[in-house]
Amino acid sequence: MFSTFCKKPEEAKKLPQVGGYLSVNYEILDSLKPNLILLDSGIQNALAFELNRKGYNVFPFPLPQSLYGSNGYYNCVRSNSFCIR
């Protein structure tokens, strides 16, 4: 599942779009039954709490302090075999 901002790779345009950076289409999200939702812990904090209250498993990444930090989060997700679909 992807946000409305995901345009690459080309295949992303064909996947269900569950919302934007601060909004969620719960009808689509509910139908996908995700086992984990990744967010950042900055401005998405309120959304993370809302999703958690609704029973979703949420993992908010801390905001990166550098470009290196962003890459570290990607590697963390990849190395821990999280399945994001």
C-alpha cells in the first residue's frame, strides 16, 4: 500500500492508495488488513496515535537528523524483513 504521493516505481501507481501524509482512507486501509504501518514521529504523531487507537500496529520512526539517518531507517526496515505491501 502506498500514499497518494508515491509515483515511482511505475508499479506503485497501480497499488491501492490509502491516503496522504496526514490523512487515511480507512475504507481502503481496513480492506487491506495491514499487519504493520510505518510512520515518522514528527508531524505524523497524531495520525500514529489515531491508528493505534483504532487497533492498527504502528511503528513511528524518529525523525532523521541527517541524510545518513534516513538511510539508516531504510536499512533497518530492509534488514528486519518487514513486509510492506
